Amino acid sequence: QVQLVESGGGLVQAGGSLRLSCVVSGRTFSMYTMGWFMGWFRQAPGKEREFVAAIRWIGSSTRYADSVKGRFTISRDNAKNTVYLQMNSLKPEDSAVYYCAADSRRSGYEYDYWGQGTQVTVSS
């Protein structure tokens, strides 16, 4: 199985920055060799969960939601089994629970493993 543990959330003022981390354990060998996708999603109260960013364990391919392009950067450190989400120029509308997810089917759109989430609150 696969375990995902997020950290790095917190309270920050608008315009500030946070870096989220997602430590992965379990089938890491398969992830690397088969090029699983890793994604960040978020869900605000009363809203549906939405895609934020994605990256593969191999290569340099990344993808972002339009709402975060130019402000957020997804990256990975294979040696540390960790995926990061650097969030800059934060806005109140970025407030949400942020989830890390893994896509074993390698479509980049079908995520089957999820973390517990970390809260991000941006004050105005």
C-alpha cells in the first residue's frame, strides 16, 4: 500500500508564502520506475475538491490549475520520497484543506491514494 502524509499548512497573511510537503511511503519503487503522478488538490468549506498541481516521479512534466499558475510550484525530491508545493503570493481564496494524492494508473487524472490533508488559511 501507499501512505501519504502532508505537512506545512498554517495561517499566513495575504501575499505571504507557505511550502507544503508530502512524504510518501509504501510502493515507492513502483512509483519511480512506472512514473506515477503525484498531485495536490484542495477543498474549501462548502466547495468541491479541486485540482491544484501535478508532477510525475520521472521526467519534468508538471501541470497547474489556472488559478495558481505563476504563484504555486510543484516539485519532488526522489531521495526524500517527498513532493512539495511552494505557494507564493497567497490570496484569501487559496484557503482550504490541501491534499496530496498519488495516481498509480499514470493518467494524471485518476488519483487512488490520498493523504489526510493539511489546513491552509490565508487572512486578508
